[in-house]
Amino acid sequence: MRAFTTVELLRDLPSVTAAVARGPVTITRHRKPRYVLMAMEDYARLGGNADPRRAYETATLPDDLRAELATIAELDADGA
């Protein structure tokens, strides 16, 4: 992965964006990697826009979540 300093990013944005078009680049600050800059297509491929939350109806609830809810209900019943 190609690396640029924050100063290079500010002074030569066209070179940095050209490198990003070929693949993600690292942006360093004080000689340490701090950020990754990538094209939106690469970000979307990583699932960057995906919302990990899901909603289920009772009838379609996956078995692992159903078991967790049963455990929580048991704990609530014991503590009541």
C-alpha cells in the first residue's frame, strides 16, 4: 500500500487521488500510519455502508437469537 504524509496530501492532492484510484493509500502523521484513504467502490465492497442492525418478526427469528432471548427471559424471571 502506498503511503503519503499529511503534508503531501495537502500539497499534492492530485497525486494522492491518482494513487487512490489504483488502490487504498495510507496517510501518515509524524511517521506513523494514521488513516487509510480509499475509493468509494473499495469502501462499498468492504460493506462500509451496510447497517449491521437487523429486525425480525417472531416467526422468522434465527435460532441463535431465539436462544439468547430465552436466556435473557430466564434471567429476568429469576431476578423478579
